[in-house]
Amino acid sequence: MKIAAIGDTHLGYSRFYDDSFIQAKAAFRDADQKADLILFLGDLYDSRVPSIQVLGEAISLFRELKTPVFAIHGNHERRSRGLLNPVGLMESAGLLKHLHMNHEVFEKDGERVFIAGMGNVPDDLAGRAMEKLREKIAPPEDTFSILMLHQSFREFVYGENLPSINDLEPLKYSLYLNGHIHTQKEGREGNFLIPGSTVLTQLTQEETKPKGYLLYDTKEKTHEFVEIPSREFILEELEFEKATPSEISEKTKEMAEAVFRASPEAILRIKLKGTMAQGFRSTDLSIPRAHNLYIDNRMDEKRIKREIMKLRELRESRVSLKEVSEKRLRERLEGKVSFFDPQKLFEHLLEGPETGMEYLKMKRPKRL
């Protein structure tokens, strides 16, 4: 049996909106021709509440597919308990099976595959969620089994108290497929696989690699990376010593023009490093503007090292400010309240203090 693993399409991603759809369609349509089953590993959408336009385009794409799709939700789609997330909405429309903390058996030509899923949970709850999954679902020993995940693991992402891929051993699946990490990776001697995203999102060195999906052969126990057409991403660096703003601007303009002459549709990021001439600051730079040109101004980096480190830590931990706030709220309220859900309170507070107060009033115990 051939199984396609696709992850992190981020449909509707604002910076590369068109690419998110063009490249997702390329992956799904190709997999539809080559696979017996498609497994989607989370972050189908970039937003918890996609626009009508984004939903409409996604529905049209999935209606084209003849191959069954099993899916989980990612961190971009995770919502409070009791609220429908957009992947669940796709299941309600009959377009896929949403396997959060659930399983299905897929059979074709006499071959059976057991497939379970765990949609994204906050990093600090991942260990507890995996233990709950182990208690709830046990893969049969005589059947090839796959677990779909959308989590950070410390082998691939920096962060405190992240689970290890070795923590998956007690779950006893034949193959683990993980989303969330946007570049192709593998571990555990090939039975832990990450296809990466289908769209450029973070403009990092690793994202200069091709985009695509994985095609796994359950009989041969082998996989291949299937590359999809995608726009080239080029990352360049320019380093200066005691340079004036005009010198930096001119060199940057020359490099951008050369790259776009060779590859007009490319996405280019240029890192500017080094020191400014005396009397100038990095904010004095007049940065050239061009379509699909992104400038990373790191001139006089030592002077602003503290600010950069803060941003880097946030980026590398892959933890959103919302998730950090949710975690702190849970920690502060754990064991202290029982008449409301802290995460639901947080969702209401995001809409405004008045909405939060209304939620608390509604949940407040009635006096006897």
C-alpha cells in the first residue's frame, strides 16, 4: 500500500497567500494519483478561523480528490474543548476523517493498516496527552500501524521540557508521522518521519530545500520524498566593516538585481551584517524595495544583541505568545477554580475584558 504524508499547507498564509494554495494543490493532486491513502499532519489552515474565501478554496480542492484523507489538526487550528476547529469542519462536510485521539482501520486489496491520530496539544501537556492516547488506543500487534502527530520534539526544535522522539516507544506503532516542523526530517532509524511544509513561512536556511510530501510503501517499509513545484527561495549575506548607509544600500541593490535577473520569481532574503561607519546607526539605512525581497538588517548587531536574542528565543521555541499565556493561566488557576475552564476564559479575554466578564458571570455558581 502507498500512503502519502502531507503537512503544514497553511492555506491562507498572508505573506505568500497564492503560494499556499498553488503548492498545496500540487501536493494533494500528485498524491491523489500516486497514493492509496492520504494522511494530513496538521495546520491545513493558517488560522483558527479561516475566512470564507480560504474555506471555499480548500473545500473545492478536497472535493476533487478521489483518495481518502485522514487528518489531524495543528497548533494553528487548535481551539478550546467544545469548539469546532476548521479540520473538524472539513470532516462535518464529509471531505476527510479527523482522527484526534481516535483511530481508523484502512483496508485495500487485502492489506490492513491501523491509523491513529493526536492533534496538537500545548507543549507542556504533550507527555500527558501521549499517555492518555496509550491508555485509550492500542495498535494491534499483527497489523502495520501509523500514529499521526503535530508536536515539537527536542531532537528538532529548541525548547525546555519538550518530549523526545524516544518517548514514543511505549506507544508501539510501526511508523510515526509528524507535522509542525517545516523542513523534512527523520529519526528513530526511519520510523519517525516529517515531510515538512508545502509553503515557505520562516525564511530560514533550511527552507532553501525543496518542498514536497512523503510517499511511504507499507510493504517495503521504505519512503521517498516527492518534490512539488515551488518558488525558489534564496538566502544571501552581505558583510560590511565601517560602512556608510549609501554603501550598504548600493551593494544590497546590486545583489538583489543580479538574483532577480537570474530568477525573476524567486523569493530573496538578504542578511546585512557588520558595522556602520562612525556617526551612523542601522536605522539610518535606506533599504531597497522590491517584490519578494526581504532584508534582515543585522548591522551593529552587538549593540542590539539583547533584542535579537529575545526574538530568536521566541522563534526557536516555536511557542506563540498565546500559548505561553495559556500555560501561565492554567498554572496559576490549577486547583484553585472548578466552575470554569481556564482556556475558555482565555479565549473570551482575547475578545475583550467585557466578554471575559460575561463568561465568568455565566459560569458563576448560583447561590442556594
